Amino acid sequence: MGAVTTKDTSTPESTTDAPDRPFRVRLAVRQSDLDTNGHVRGSAYVDFADHARWACVREAGVDPLEMSRAGLGPVNLETTLRYHRELRAGDEFDVTCVFTYDGADKKTGRATQELRCIDGTLAATVESVIGVLDLTTRRLVRDPASHWRRLATIPSLLGAD
């Protein structure tokens, strides 16, 4: 089955041309994503969510190397995974990303992601507490959305508009 596959996420129905809809990337379950029961193992759901978040960051115009050179890095502080429907080998599904922030005086925000089967059935939700790390001080920066606005060409994809 090879690597996780993605489809073009720049279609009007998924990102920049439809700002009222969340970013979305299409993936497929690989054989290596399965546990001994024949369904997707928990850590693979987290991998799918991570993959989609990075795809969203790139689509927003952020170069991860430039971000690192600026002394910043995204961090995930907490992840909650909820299963709704089993995914199995070969299933294709979409992963959405919606980012929200707790305000300019706060250091964290949330990434809310849905994994939906092609027919729209909800398979899982992944909610993460996120932040931006100062790579020198190793501390979270205040107002992470302001940093995304500075780094991104389409900050709205990262909830930073």
C-alpha cells in the first residue's frame, strides 16, 4: 500500500477559495496503520492528524525551515482522540483542520480535526491544545496567532486572521 497518500488540497471546495470551509486533506489507510484487530491503531489517527496539520501549515504559506530560523516552532501540548466509526485498510477519508486561539494575552490555542469517510460519516475527532515555542528560551510565546500572521501568506487557514 505504500505511504499515506494525499490529494490536491487547493481545490475550491477545500481551502483558500472557500474560506467558510475548513482546510481538508484526503488520506488513505495503509496496511501498516492497522492493529491486530484489522482496524486503524490509535497512534495512526494521531499521525493522520499531524500530517493534516502540517499540510495546512504549508498550504497557509508557512515554510517550516523559515519558522525554525525565526527561532519558533509549533508544539502540541495535549491530544484527545475520540473514535466514532472504524477505519480499515484501503479506506479513504478526509481530515479537516480548524484552529482557534484563546486571546492575545494567552499562550495556547486549539486545533480541532475531524476524520470523515468519503460518504461524510464521522470516523474520529482529534482535539489538541497547541502553542508556538520560542526555540531559544524553550517557553511558549504569547499570542501565537500573531506569529502565524507574520509567517503565513494565508493566516486565515491557521485561524490567525
